[in-house]
Amino acid sequence: MTPLKVHCRTGCTQVAPWVAAMVLTVGTAAGSARGEVNVASVGAGLSSTVQTARAFEHGEGVTKDMRIAAELYCQAAREGEPEAQFALGWMYANGRGLPRNDATAAALFAMAAEAGHRQAASMLAFVGDKGALPECMRLPVVAEAELDALLDIAAGPDPFAELPPAKRKIADAVEKLAARFSIDPRLALAVVAVESNFQPGARSVKDARGLMQLIPETAARFNVKDSYNITDNVRGGLAYLRWLLSYYQGRVSLALAAYNAGEKAVDRHRGIPPYAETRDYVRRILLLYGSDRHPYDARIVTPSPLIANQAPGPS
């Protein structure tokens, strides 16, 4: 079912269908139309999702409903909003509309604290050790099933077995660099093949450049000086891919989706974003690579909130 929208005066946000249905049936304050949440006075500077969640949490302009508040806070928390992470943690820590769970509260407070939320940092002293994130922040099961079905497709001939001389020379360089970054050469070759078809001078309409199609922001992030230089470009692309594999704890599909669309988009959509280009990109590389798992170095970066406390240790 397509998500519906909560109507609000400062912007609208998509929410689960049951939330929208609840919103459309509640009464509002005098002077407001049915189904409208007056979020303007709830919290300046916050997203409309968090403001609407606060309205339902405190009964400001709508009938108080903790279940809707928790759902909206969780949606915003998945999208990386520290205030939503703190608010949802507070609900768990105090049993406020949710079963009390100090360990889950600690996980949410820690996430918000890492983003600079001061109150969340101070709350960590009162809730003990971190536990698992709430179920609403976890990866949807359907994504796993879709990937399993995809990887069951019979593999065809090895597309890298008989490359022409010019491409073979580039492939050899990619394989050597992949070893330096602890990236399976097969995955590195698959990314280069799909990104640029082994063309060092490739440039997209979005200004992605070189063999691994680095946009200027990514090139700067990984200290790439010349995106058209084979070694410099591949080194930067592999550094980013290694970072993403650590961030998503070895989930190749998520790392690839983030390489194409950005990690913020993957986190916001709780998995591979619903973009035709990104889904096709992930599908093509997975078929070339043949697995949705890759070893990763857990020391590189704190895991994505999507899979924190869920994935097994480094393989």
C-alpha cells in the first residue's frame, strides 16, 4: 500500500498507512480543519515529522496518541534526526506509551549523542548498557528475500575471463589496488565494469568521473587529486567502497546502493532506495559478484543505524 500523508501547515511527510488513517479520524483544536496538525507552535527548527510526533505525544492540536508519536519519531530517527532518536529513547526509558526498555533507550541515546545531542549524552549515565535498536528501525525482511531470489539466478560465463588487452591492463591494476584495500577483486571489477565499462575518461551528466565514477564531493572526501588518473581514481573509489562495507557491516547490496545514491538515501529508505537506476545498478553488480556478503573491518566506522546490533561480527 502506498504511504499516505499527514496534513500539516509547515510541510508534509509520508508515514505508514495506519498512522495516516488515525490522523484523519482525530479531532483538532478549535479553528483547525479535521485531520490538520498545527505543528507551527510545537517546535521551531525541527522537521515536520518530529513536530507532528510531538503534537501527538503531548496532545497539542490533536488527540494524544503515543502509538502515532512513536511511529513518527522512529521514522525520523531512521532518517538520522538526533531529536527524534532522543525522543524515542525517552519514551523507552520512561515507559511512556511504550514498554520500558533501558537497553533500547541506551542504543537510541547513544546514536543521538554521537550526532551531538547533549541531553542524550547525559541520559546515557542513567540507562545502562546499550541493547538492540527497536524493530521499527531494522531492515525490512522483504529486502532479504528479494536479494536471495536474485542471487539464485544461474551464473553465466565469466565476463572478466577474456577482456581485450586495453581493458585487461586496467583490470590488472584494479585487482592489485583491491588487495591493498581488502576488497575482493571480483567486486572491484564488477563496480568498474558497471560504472564505466573500463573507460578511464568516462564522465556522466552528473559530473561523475573516471573508472569508478567519482563525483567531486566523493573525490575530495577521499583525497583524490585527479579523477581521470587510473590509480588515483580507483584508490579513491575502493576507499569509499571499503568505508561503505564497514558502515553496512558487509552487506554488499547496501554498500552498492549507497555508492550509487549516497548513504543518507539508503539510511532514510531503510534499504535500497526505490530509484530505478539504483535498483538496476545493485542488481547488475550483484549478478557479476555473486554474493551479498563481503568481509569488512569494523574499526573503520560506526555501523549504520539500520543494522547496528544486528549483524554478526567481522568475517
